[in-house]
Amino acid sequence: MVQQRIDERRISIQNEPRGDYYIGRRFYIERTQFWGYIRRPGQSWDDSKLVIFNENRKNAPDRLPEMPTGDGMAHGFDNNREYKISGYYTGRKVYDPNSDLFLPEFMLTNWEVRNESPGWLFHPKEKIDGQHLLRFEKAN
């Protein structure tokens, strides 16, 4: 059953329309500055990059206060949502002191929600706990 889900995901990704955009998955861990993972259409999530958005041109979808006020939403409310992302890598690495990672900076120019509940990211049995990354992030 697990392998069947992996195969279905692989086929779905292979059939994505190609174009000049990225697919992003919000991955929120409290107090970190990275946004999440992005990849090109047709590219496996295994090859995606954890990025920090440069929001000089467009704010990230969850650009809200870190702590909710009243009944409002807060930063990170969209954890695990999938987006169609426009923009480009700046070529810079940005340090996130709370995760102790140097990550690629991505200039965000636009976004739209693609899927509000896309399920697992790297493996069907993963457990997202809001405190740990799901994989070791390689230094690029």
C-alpha cells in the first residue's frame, strides 16, 4: 500500500504541466525564518530545496504576526499547503539562526494556493511535529 502511494505520487508529479514556475510546500517550524520546500514541475520532492523567501516584491502567503490576536490566524497557519510559486533564486545564501542553516534565498514575485491539504511530503509514513525537519538539509 505504501509503495502504491509513492508510485501514484511519482506519476502525478511526472504529469505536471511544465512551465516557468515552482511548486512550493509550506513547512513551518516555530521561530524559524525559512518558508518551506520548492521544486520545479516534474521534479521529485526529494530534489526540492528548503528556502528562505525574500519578500521585497511579494509577501509570503502567511505574512501575519507570529502570535495570533483574538480569533485571527498567525504566521504558519498554512503549514503543509501547496502553492504555485513565481520568482527566482537570488544566488545568495541566508542564515537562519534558529535552525542553524544557510539556505538559498528565493525572490518571491507571486503565489497562488494549489492544494490546501496535499498530504505527505517526502514519505507516506512521515510525522510532521512542527519542531523537526523531515530530512537532513544538505549544505549547498
